Amino acid sequence: MKKTIKDYEYTGKKVIIRCDLNVPIKDGHITDETRIKESLESINYLINHNAKVIVMSHLGKVKTEEDKKENTLYPVYLKLKKYLNTKVYFSKETKGSLLEDMVDSLKEKEVLLVENTRYEDVPNKLESTCDESLSKYWAGLADIFIDDAYGASHRAHASNVGIAKYLPNAVGFLVEKEITKIDNVLKENTHPYTVIMGGKKISDKIIVIDNLIKKCDYLLVGGGMCFTLLKASGYNVGMSIVDDENIKYSKNLLKNYEDKIILPIDIVTKDNKIKDISDMQDEDIGYDIGPKTIEKFSAILSKSKRVIVNGPMGVFEEKPFDNGTKEIYKCLKENKVKTLIGGGDSAASVNTLGFGNDFYHISTGGGATLEYLSGKPLPGIEIIDNKREK
């Protein structure tokens, strides 16, 4: 059991909280504030307990000086000022005298947002390589470290693993909620237990499939990755996306788990025609699962006790190719199935299609959840101190 944010006293203490404020920004405007809002509970807890709060986060990929301009956290600072009922400051520096002076000037209940931690990746990748000197420097700014950046917990960076090495530490409310809810679904002994897999490439999901297929009763496959499995089954999938390097893997998977794997029986093509899988032509490109497949999948899902969704069923960003994903979500909602939505495209599709409040848990972490479902430890969480046994 990891230490949590409630395990420390904060009055007068400088506290670094690593959040995941990696929000989408277009033309300087934030297009989805979900990650900011998810971080507020832990930040407000520190404020209410009289801490001097130092917020750190990454934003995007920073490989050049030009990338810095595109990936400043300043728009996030403006949102935090709006949502937090206290004074909020912004440091344009990630290290140096300006940052140190701002930290030293912080009063209890005040908040300082530090510029994008990945600025330290130019030119020497100090953040992403968990540079020891940078880790010690950041840790030297504070008394306690709280990791609430679940979406970055599969990375061993200076701003999470690095700082945690040198300070008393704990997880925040968001990380605690993510791990608790995902574990509840994974470890619950209820059946039928169904996994839905979508997305583009099977190569991205191999370790997840290998880990979950031994435990689940059904694996329903849609999205672009279904065409690799269909091709491995001997079907002509036309010009649909195929991961040719994993045809052999797919054949072995189908051979070993033919009783569990359920593939589409019809699809919607790019030119909006419904075709049985056996009728696909060389020029066809699959964009969504068809009505017969929706009916077949729904029959299984309506009887399922718990479901993990990892990837959409089609090109949900374009109508009418959102229909397959939408109908699957509708089935899960109507039958009140305990459903875990993996992060990334899965979470995006849920929010885009209007099911944002309808499931047991919608994860905020794409890569982190993928690795956790694979059975891999998450370094950003592993490094956190365990509670002492009573």
C-alpha cells in the first residue's frame, strides 16, 4: 500500500506536486480541460492544509527551441488562476534564480506553476533521462513530493521518479483513484469477463493481449487491428490497415484462443457500404464494424459482468463511422455493465460521443494504463514509499 497525500502534515511546508497537465492546445487555447480538472482535488487539498504548493508538469514533446514556444504551460496557468481560489504564480524558468526566488517567496496556500519540465530536454534530455543532478535540484526546492501525474507514471523522468528519490513522498488522489479502480476491475472474480480491443495496430497491444487473454472469457476485436487478425484467418481485407509483421503472431493467437476471440463478421467501408467480411474486394478499406457485428458483440456484452475497453471500433472522429463505437457504448450503458475505459483514444471516444459520465471508470492515462494492463510496474508509482504495516 503506497503512502497517500493524507499521510503528511503540510502547514508551512513546500510541496512539489507532479500533475499531468499535458492538455491539447490549439492556437494558444486549451481544447480539453479534463486533465486540469482531474488535478484540482489534490492541489486544493494541499492549499486547504496550508502548504506552499509548487506544481510541475510536462506538455507535449520538446526536442528543439522551437518546440518550447509551442508547448508552454502558460495557458494552463491561466486556467489554474480561474479554478483555484488563491494566488497563483507562473515561473518561466525550470531552474535558476528566478524560480528559486519565486519558491522562497511563496506563502501558505499559494500556488506556483513551473514551466514545462520537458524544457530541460533541450539540449541534453535531462528530464526524460531522469538526470540525477536535475532531480536533486528540483527536490531541493521542497520538503515533500506528491505524484499525481498518473498519465506520466509509466515514465521514469526527473520530475517524478527523480524527485521522489530525494524527498518524503506519496501519491495524490488521482493516482490513488486510478490504481484502485483499475485493480478492482482486473482482480474482481466475476464472469463473463470481456475485453474489447480496437485502435490501429496490433503491435501496440500485443503485451496487453497476452496478459489479459489468459484471464478473460471473450476478446472482441474491432478497429484497424481487426484486419490483421482477419487477414491471418485467410480473409481478403482489401486496402484496410494491416500490421503485416504480426500476421504470424495473429495466427498463433487465433489457434490458441479460437474459443475466446470474436472478430467482425461485417464492416462499413470508407465509401460507406456495409459488407460481409467474406465479400470484401481488393479496393475496400474498412472504417467501422457493421450492424451484424454490433449485434454479435452486444449479445456478449449484455451478459458480461465486467468489461475493459481499449480502443474504439472504428474511425469515431468521422461520421457515420462513429456508429460502431457508439452502439457498443450504448449497450454497455443500458446493461449497466461494470466498464473500465482505457485512456488515450478510448477516453477520447467516450467523451466525444457523449458517454463521459456513464461508466465505472474512464482512465486519464493512455500509455500508463496500457502498460498497467500489460502487467508491467509503473516506475512513477513503484518509487513511492509504502505505508508502514501496523
